[in-house]
Amino acid sequence: QVQLVESGGGLVQAGGSLRLSCAASGYTFSNYRIGWSRQAPGKEREFVASISRSGGTTSYADSVKGRFSISRDNAGNTVYLQMNGLKPEDTAVYYCVDYGYDYWGQGTQVTVSS
């Protein structure tokens, strides 16, 4: 059974940091690009960051560049999103996405208070 399970979300003050994790199971995690998307209340889902299967290439939305960092551990079947300098506009449900298989996790809530 394929699963992507996110963790690490929570409530943080503006300027704070969180580290999201996504643990994959049930398939070959290292085959494809993987990343994070988010959806804020009343808004469409948007791309946040992605990382190539080897981890050598990363991509970020302009809104998070310089503040967020994505990494992956293929041996541990886990992808991470380090979020620093959080802003209230980062408040959203964050989803882990395997772009090759189009697998999505259930999401983890991130709330940033001003």
C-alpha cells in the first residue's frame, strides 16, 4: 500500500521555523522528483518546492526562495522541508507529492500567527 505521511506541522509565530517531514512507503521512493505543495483557505493549491530523484536539483516558488529548503533521504524514504522566516501568508495545509507517480499525502497544517 502506497503511503506518503507528512508530519511536523503546527502553530508558530511569524519569523519562526518548522521542519516538515514526509515518510514514503509501499513503493520505490527514489525513482522520481518529489516535493511539496500547499493550499491556503479559500485559495487554490500551489507549488512550493521540489527536488530531483538524486537530490542534486531543487526548485522553489518565488514566494519561499531564500526561506525554505527541501532535501531528501532516499535510504530513509523521506523528504524534508525546512521552513525559516515564516510569515502569516505561509499558513496552509502542506502536502507531500511524488510527481512521477502522482501520489499525494494527506497534508499537515501549518499556521503562522502575526
